[in-house]
Amino acid sequence: MDTNRIKRFATEARNILKAGIAAKITTLGFDKNGFVAEEHRPQLMQGGALWNEQLQTEGFYYQWMSLYNRIQQKGISEVYEEAAYTWFNRLCAIRILQKNNLCSPVLAYADAARTPVIVDEARQGRIPQMKEELRQRLVELLDDDTKVTEQFAILITAWCHDNPIINQCFGSIADYTELLLPNNILAEGGFVDMLNHTEFITDEDFQSPELIGWLYQFYISERKDEVFAKKGKFEADEIPAATQIFTPNWIVKYMVQNTVGRIYLDNNPYEIQLQKKWQYLVESSEKTSADTILKYNELEDLKVADLACGSGHILNECFDLLYDLYIAEGYGRGEAVENIFSHNLTGIDLDTRAKQLATFALLLKACQKDVAFADAHCMPNVLTMPKPWNREVQGPIQDMLHIYFQGEATNGQKEEIMDCFDLMQNADSLGSIMKFDISESTRLLIKQTTDYWYSQEIVPEEVCTQIAAFKLILALTEKYHALVMNPPYMGSGNMNTTLSKYIKDNYEAGKEDLCTVFMILSENRLEKAGLYAMINMQSWMFNSRQTKIRNCVLNETIIENMLHLGAHTFDELSGEVVQNSAFVIRKTKPISNTKGTYYRLVDFKNCTEKETSFLESSFNEKICFKSVYQKDLLSIPGNPICYWASKQLVKLFKNTPMSNYGWGSKGIITGDNSRFLRFWHEVNCQKIKFDAECASDSYDNVKKWFPCTKGGSYRKWFGNNEYIIDWQNNGYRVIRCAKNEKRNCQDYQDDYKFKPSFSWADVCSNKPSFRYTINSLSESKGMCIFPTNGNIFEIGGFLNSCVANYLLLTLSPTLMVTAGAISKLPFRVGYKDIINIVKSNIAVSQQDWDAHETSWDFQRNELLSIDTSAYTENIDYKIEKHFEETGEHISISPAAPQLGSLEWRMEQYKTKWERKFMQLHMNEEELNRQFIDIYGLQDELTPEVPLNEITILQQGEINVKEDGITWNEDVMTKQLISYAVGCMLGRYRLDKPGLHIAHPNPTDEEIAPYEYKGEQWEIDDDGIMPLMPNDCGFSDNASARFADFIRVALGNEEHVANLNYVEKCLGKPLEQYFVKDFWKDHKKMYQNRPFYWLFSSKKGAFQVIAYMHRMNAYTAERVRSKYLLPYIEHLEAEIDKLDARRAELSTKETKQLQALQKQLDECLLDKHLCHTLRHISMVSTFLEIIDNLAVEESIHTDVLDTYRIIAQKAAQLLILLSLDVNLYHVHSFNCCYLAGSSHQTLPTEKNVFNRKVC
């Protein structure tokens, strides 16, 4: 079955149906919010109704009012969903029945006009059974060929009610749903047309009972995306969509064969034929002992259930296996099916729609075995949640109980039952996890009474409406031989209040996830020695917060076997977040020699590969771990299910844990990172304290921001220092104000703040990596370990070794690396050589980090930092490298350094950093070698480190291959250009290292010209620089200034060669790079938070950048008066020159004239330019106020609100200050807005970054 094609069909069908129903609701007088004007409401009259000045039937009035009431009750969007789904499931089910020859082809077309057969037959007098009123309406409509849709609606509704399978599985259609059959349902490309001519579903697919389940999962996939997109807790009606997922068929077979099949084989050990058929049956690690065999007398006694059955995939597989058992024991087909439905198989789901589909799928399977079941005389036992008892409408529950039990129930039994009904008030949230606390006598009374009512032909209405509730109580208090399920996955953070509280009160050990709650539920609902199989999230095996559930499993039950599946189990789910395991557990207390079989399938990239590897793994010890002693799983701290751990590895955990040498911290939770965290380059650097050494250093009247580690990408030893946090007065605004602002926050001990530590990211898609951190705080995503009794460098060296990673894979082989897992690592100390190697690694990594301008300790561009000493070291390295590769000693005579040549500097740069890269690689392998020896893991680990795990030069400078590295010279050239622009605008100086201007309002002295190597260098006077072609007419254009920068920095001698080399490395002219690529690269380098802000016309005919830290209230006016207007004049002058010679222009000149005119039109679309720019310049009044505001945030907000209104009137939002008050960053300032274009639109969220008031 091609599920991708089925998904496309289902999603397209949903969209077509919803759109058609929305249009139909509109024609019925409702607006998009469900409101209807009084004049569009029908008026009931004698013998009919008046609606929109037309006479309608009385039935129409009641249908319309039913629709109106439903919209008021549920909302119009829910009614869309209900109606769309109703028509989707019934029409799909009808089509499936047609394809299986279980009904006449009522949906097929009778003619080229796409008239359905059911309509054609009605016109010929063959009308299905229906109420007389409907028949009369139909007869009136049949003579009108324009009313085919209305005819079809009446006929298909009546047909669904009359067909036993559809009626019994899906129930009656709500009276208003007929009104909502889309007008285009029969049109070309409409839903019925899709069903009749689909290329997405094959005839073979239609034969599969699984089809209806796949259709449902894909039908609700968009709804599922909507639920997850809103984040937060799931409401009761969102739980089904959020938790539906279709289990791969081979995993279902594995679970069913190793539970139901295993129980049967335990009772019938000489059965060979069936055992051969069950290819997913796992051979037991040891023969099931006689006292642990779950015995049953007859097949009818074998009770099997799925308590979270969804659309019935697992139930269908259980049916198939049970059917084979009956046939093997000589039962007839019909008798086998009846026994399965009546005695063996139970399904429960809180989603009524899923329950309907599960029922349909099972009944379809029964009909495929024996067509006699097409009359639905025997139905599968699939249950959903009953409607809650409504005391206001239905009266006291005691009255119903008296009627139901005919006065036989005692007061005590009534009390127990009333408690059950009280609990079922929340059944739509709780589902199968409800615990009904009833005595055996009460349960027996319920069963006997319910069986009695089932045997009666006439049942009182009060009884009939409550039978479903009593059946659910019986099902959830039954003891089963086997339970098989794929339970819902829902973390505690997504649980609504009702669900969360109930789980904490009743399933405390499994409270972290709903799927682990079902593990506890399964054990409770099993017979002694019964088996349950489940596929759920693997987190329960390793997560430190789920230790209790592991203890329950390992100490109270036996893990018979397990498929450790990892990520990519469900092919329709991408990414690494959903990681699974499937397992079979027996409800028997383990003994000392209890063993299980485990299959490690985590490394295979899709579901098919996992299946193949499982089937072929019998003799592959890296996949199949046979005879794993369960008691060994209790030997590692936290009891992770690390079945693959060797005896030596398990033994290591008897060593002293890391917690004796260091303290692991989760770090600060602000509750509002967008307010309290910034990238360091976003704010005034004079307000950042980079050298705090203790908590008391935060009590500073000037410094507001402090470094804060936040995890980051895979990088070892040093780096990822990007963020700062508002921590003035020891986090007063973050922590002390949180309660009043109703924020969740968390702090950590003052003693460890700003102290040396090793930090790491709490979520690692790759291996975890640890970085030396000092003078910094720790945020919750950037965990840290601080030394207590150990040396920080020993700790860091160990954590970045292959040994620590190997041990962590045992404690926590998930994406999460918690402080708890680090604290449990066994640690051995006292090796001085390790400390020196680690310090060397940190030094190299720090040099690399600080060589990039994204570091706050950046000094100077590396190409310009190459000097004679680096040249000498490079020569020594080349000599050593040659000897290592060839064994020959050579000498290299150092020529005079060519410091004026950029190409020479590039070669020296590459040699220098190749040397450092290889040194770091050698050091890391040496560390691995030493730790492998220390921990005695020579048989399990090797010290080799792949080159792609050396984490310096990570900004694209190199490509890593197996045999070495290659260089991307364009990347280093772009870094030089970025530094040069910084020198042009005053961020850096050529004559001094580090930042120069990274704060507002620089002094005249700071922007004054200075000398470098005897040459005068000028910092741009206004911090604005054009990024335009060379002939733009501006002397401070970027490409011209860069050429001058190269001359000043490297001298005149190689000037032309240096510029040619730059263009060679870029692969394009400098002019083109600045116009097309510079700002994109800048924005990427600074993670979409650039400090050079771009003012540009729509297609870039005019564009200038302004340095954020030098912007002020008059920048907009300068852009207008100094750049935009002169550029327009320049264009007009150039056009006039060419236009004067229009008659004699060459083809090239004609194209040039057209291009100039196009640029002019882009810059000045009409005469509103000056007016619009002045409008923006008016903002200066408010900017000056903001610049002088007090700290009170309320004042900031008021002023900024006023500012925002004025800026919107100017058609483009603009913040011109680099202050602590940041609401918006405008990264693209389109000149068409400046020019007052008639196409003005307000800025979109794509161009505007919303930042809260700091």
C-alpha cells in the first residue's frame, strides 16, 4: 500500500469537503463566524417554512434550527469538521463495500453527466426505505434535473440508515448534516468524482481493512499539525488528533505473535504449523516454566484487548491470528468469527470516529471470511466513551439505576456505580485509564443485568442509552490474557488539568507520559502471567524522570523481548524526536536468572531496514542480544534499560560517580527569553560586563547584561559564547519580578555563578560536546558542571572523550543529556598529563573562536594578523609533516615574508590553521587512548577520532574529507571583507585590536581619522554606506572604500594583485558581491540579527546600510537627503545625457538607458517621496524622548506605541536606536515605501522582528 498516495487523497478530500461545506453554510445564511442575520432565519408556518422569501418544507426548518443550535454549541469550525468527516467516512466506507462486493454500486456514475446510480435508480422508481416525509420531498425533487445534489443527499442519507454495516458501524447521520452536503459533491473534481476515479487508491488497497485506518490518520493529519502548532496543553477534543498514529504492520505482527501467539504455544507446545507461519515470533531466552504459563481451557476463554485501539489496525491483526487458531482447531469460519467478536476480542478508544472505523474494519474482515456477516447480526466489541450523565436533563442517576437493575442493586452497589458515573464525566479526557473501583459482586451484577437486557427484544429508553456505559465499566474491569497496543504519546506538559491530576493521583510512576501510564494500566488489567505488548516512546527506558516506571517493570514483571527501534520507525514522521521501542512484558515477578532477548535496531534509517535487520539478526551479536539477565539492568545508576552493556561496562559504574567531584546545574529559566536574553552584538557593549567573577559583580549600576551560555551547536573545548542575559542586581528583573508577572523561573546557587565550568547543550542531535566556560552564567538549555572536589580540566577532558560518550550512551542514549546523567558517570582522577592536553585543546579552540568577529573577544581579522612568527612556525610544521609522511628530513630556507601579498597571507593562514587542526586531532586521540586504558575498555573502544569531529573552523572555512581537509578561500575572503566594512563604519580600527564603536552616540574623537602604516584612514562620518555599483556617484560606496582599505592595510606594491585575488576567491567582481551578497552573508553570520541595517528599494536599485550602533534620530533624513535624492539626481542626469543622443545610441547604450530608467522608476514611483521621508523623520521627536527616558517600562511602552502608530503612517516601521528598548528590527527598508508608492503595504512579519521591551 502506497501510503504517500493515500495521504494525498485524504488531505485533498478533506480540503475539498471543508471548502464545499463552508460554501454551503454560507448559502444557508451563516457568516464565517457562525452568525446569522434575523432576515436569513427560516420562519415556521403551517405546513412548511418561509426562508429567504421561498417556501420550504417543515423538515427544512427543523434541520436548519438543528444546524443553528449545533453551531452555537460547538462553533462553526467544529461543525465544518463534523460534517466534512461524516461525509468522508461514510462515502469512503461505501466505496470500500462496493469494491468488496458487499453492496450495490450506489456511488458509481450511471451516465456521462455524473448522475450517481442511486439517483438514477430512484428516478426509475427504486427508492430505498425512508420516512414518508422524506419520500414526499424526494418525489417532488426527482422531476427537477437541476436538483441532483439535493436528491443525492436524501437518498444517500436514507441508504446509509438502511445499510446494516454502515448504520451499525457509524450510526445515524445528524439531521442537519444532510443540509451540509456540498453543492459540488458530484461535480467534476468533487469528492464523489475523486472516489470513482482515484489514481491514489488501487483495487488491492480497497481489499485491505487497513485502508480505512490509513485514510483516517491522513485525514486528520492537518488537524494534528494545527493542534501541535498551538503548543501547550491539549483540550479533550484535541487528544484524538494529537495522539493518532498508525503502527507499521510488521511491528503489529511482532506484538500479536509474541503475546497471543506465545500464550497459545505455551498451552500447545507441539503446534508446529502455526509457529512456522509466525515469522516475527521471538524464540524465548528460556523455556517458559510450568508455573508461569498462563493456562486457559477453551479458545473462547482467551481474552485479548487493545485499550487504545484507534482505527483498529492492531485489532485486525489480533483477529487474523485468533481466526487462524480457531481454524487450526477445527472451527468453521462463521463460528470462528462469532466467537472472536463475542468472546475474545475487545477494543476501546476515546475517539468515537476511530471506534467507528475500527468496527467497520473488523466487520469488513469478517465479511471477507464469511459474507453472512454483511447483515451485521454479530458486531465486534469495540467501545468508546459514553456521553456523560446529565442530571439536569436525565434526572437523578438513582432513578436510572433502579430501572436498570430492576431494584436488585444494594445501596452499597449503587454507591460504587455512581462513583463510576461521576468518573465518566471526564471520560473524554481520561479514556481507558479510568479506574473503576467496584467489588466483584457489583461487577457480577452489572454483567448479569447487561446480558439480560441484551437478550430482550424491548428495552426501556433509560436502559438503552446507558448500556454502553455499563459495557465500558465491564471492559475496564476485565482481566485479560493478552493486551496489545500502541498507546497515545503525550508528555505531561501537554496534559490538560483534568488528565494531569488524575494521572498524578492514580498512576504516579508513569506520570511523565501517557504512554507509560498505559504500561501501568496494562499490568493492572492482565491476568497473572499474562502478556502485554506495546510500542511506545523509548524515553521510559532511559529518562532520569522515569526511574519509577523502570523500577516497576524490572522488579515486578519480566521483559520477554524488545525491539529497540529508535528514530524513523514511522516513515511518515521525520526527525529524531519520536524514538520508539516495542516490547513484550509478562506479568510475573522475575527471579535471579530471568533473561530476555533484545534487538538493537536504532541505527537503521527507515522502518523497512529495521524489519529486515530484525528478521536476519539471529546470529548478529551487534543487533540481537540474547539471554540478557534482567538483574544486570538494575546494576547501573537509575536502572536504564541498557541491555547492550558489557560486564566490564556495568562493573565501571561501581566506581565513584562524577557527583563526588563536580556539581551539575540546569541553569537559569527566565520564563521569557525573548525579553531577557540577547545576542551580545545586539546591545550597547558598554552595558555588558564580560569579566564578572562572582555573583556580587552583578550589582553594578552601569552594567545590565552578562554572558550566558545556552548550549548551542556541536563544538568542543571552547566557544558558543553568543548570548547575554539581563542579570543586573543578581537577576532582579528575571527572578524577583517573576511572581508578580506570573512567569515560571529558576535560579541556581550564587556560589557557582561566573565560575569556571564545562557547559553543554541539553539536547544533542549529534554526540554531546563540552566547552570550557568562565565569567558566564548558565541558562537552562546550556547546562554546566562545576568542580567541587575535582579539577575542572580533568572533568572536561573526560567528558569530551569517547569513554564518557560510551558511558553516556548507557545512562541516557537519547537526544537529552541531563545534569543527572553526567553526575552518575563513574570518574577516576589524578592524571596530570591529561590536564596539560586539555588546556592545549582549550587554547586552540579559543584561538579559533576569537579569530571570528562573532566573538566578543575578537581582535583582528586572521588574514591581517599573519606575521613573521606565524610564518616561521609554518615552516617548522611543513618540515615535520614531510618527515611524518615520507620519513625524509628536509630543510626549507625561509624566504622573506611577503606581508604585502594577500595570496601569500592566505597560504600562511591555511598552513597555520591546518597545523592547529591536526594538533587538536592528535590531542583528542591521545586523550581517548589514555581514558580507554584508565577504564579498561580496550576491547570495546578505539581512540580514533574522525576528522569531522574536530570542532574548529566551523564557519565554512574547510571541507572535511577522510584523508584531510580542503579550504574554501571564498569564506576567508568574505570574513576579511566583513572586517573591512567594520573598519569603514567604525566598529573596528586598523591600529587597535578589538571593538571600537559598539555603542550609541560615539564621540568626535572616536570617529576621527587616524593613521595606519603612514596612511590616513577615515571612519565614515555618518555610519551610512552605499552598496551600489561603482558608477553610483558616491565616494563612500562600499566597493570603492574596500579597495582603499586593501591599499591602506597591505600597501601599494601588491594593490592590484590583491584586489584581483579577492575577486578570484569570490568568483565574481567586488562590485557584484557588495550589491548582491554582502548583506545576505552579514545577516547569516549574525543569525538574522544584523547590526548593519539595510535600506533598499524593492529590487535593490538603491541600497545603503547603516551601522545600528551609530544610528540616531536623524538617520532617516540623512538617507533621504544625502543618498536617495542625490542618487535620483544622478540617475536623471545620466538618463538626460543618453536621451539627448537617443537617435544615435548603440544597442548597448539603449539597454543602458532602459536600465537607468527602470532604476529611476524603482526609486521614485511618484511625487510623494519627500512627504513620506519627512513623515518618517518626524519620528525623531519620539526617538529623542526614548533616548532620555527613565527606566520605567510603562513609559517606554506608551512612547513606543505612539511611535509605532506614526511609523505605520509612514508605511514602514523603523527603529533607529541601539538601546535596551528594542521592539522591532527593520532589516529591509524598501524604497518604494519611502517613495510613497501607490502600492504601499504595511510591513510584514517576515521583515519585522518583534522583540519585547527589555
